[in-house]
Amino acid sequence: MKVEFSKIKGEKSFVLEREGVEAIYTLKPKNRELLFCSQKIAGKIETLCNRCGTELVVDVDETTQLLISNGIYNGFDDQLDIIEADRGVIDFDETLSGELHLIESGYFYCSNCKDSETEEIVIE
Ligand SMILES: [Zn+2]
């Protein structure tokens, strides 16, 4: 879903769905060049156990606060992730793909590996 930056005048919410995951976006203008964006992702994603490679389905439920800049962002913000809207257009499909990819590439362990992990810690 693509949203034109200049068309966001007030608070606006929408939902994107993707392979078992639902993402709720809420946009709110901060000023003419910046939008606050809350990204809530909930559902299940498929990933692999980081140790043995077994396929896993992981529950996801996370909310991220983003700042969307109309064009290149020159400021600095250590609290919020910054997204730059290319030519005034924000591509939320891309934003969601990036976020899901980030989640999938995290560390997950299947129940077997989780158990052996605990044992190792006990042995040490
Ligand atoms: Zn495993």
C-alpha cells in the first residue's frame, strides 16, 4: 500500500495483512515534513531454529514507533526509526516487508534446542 505524504492531514489508520500477520499503522502529522507512525504487528511468522534449522512458527506481537520524513531526513532521533518517503510517497508494503525480515532474522530456538540450552547452562 502506497500513501502520499501530502495527503495525510490528520490521524489516519489502516491495516495491512500478510501471510498470517496483521499490521496496523497509525499515522499522525508532526509537522509539514514529518509524520509519526505507530506500527503494530501481530500474528505468526515462519522462521528457522537458529541452532538446528527446524522450521518454527513464532508468535509476533510488537509495536514500533517510526518517524516518516518527506524526503531526506537531516535531523537525528535516537528514539524512533526513521523512514524516508521517496518522492513524497511512503510504500508501506516495503516497510512491512523490511520489518518482517528483521523479525525473521532474529534468534529463535525450537523447543528441543531451548531445552538443551538450559541444560548447558546448568552444567557450566
Ligand atoms: Zn532446534
